[in-house]
Amino acid sequence: MNVDHIPKGWWLNVTLMARKENPLWIVGVIREGKGSWITETVKGDLDSYQEAYAWGMSFIVEYNTIK
């Protein structure tokens, strides 16, 4: 996971949802607004931090393509 690839004005919050068995990963995709940070989306039930990071980066690429 290379955070240098996250575009300026974006933040990925990748975290572990701790469970005794079968821990899962969550990613929050956050965009810088004019006065505050805006949570654009959150995705859970991911199997690894790599999968969470990749999903978040894909969301940012798609969002920036549409806008």
C-alpha cells in the first residue's frame, strides 16, 4: 500500500474490524471539501488491507473520471 498514490484532496481510512474469528477490513473514502472533509463512501467485509486500499483507490479513479 503506497499512500503516495492517493490523489491530492483525498484520504483513505483503512481499518480492521476486530473480531475473535474472521477479522474483516473496512475502507472509508474521504474527499476534501471547501470547509471540511466529506465521507464519500464506506465499504466493509473486505479480506485484507490490500483489498480495502485497492477498492478505495478504484472508487477515487471512477469518481474523478465521472466528475
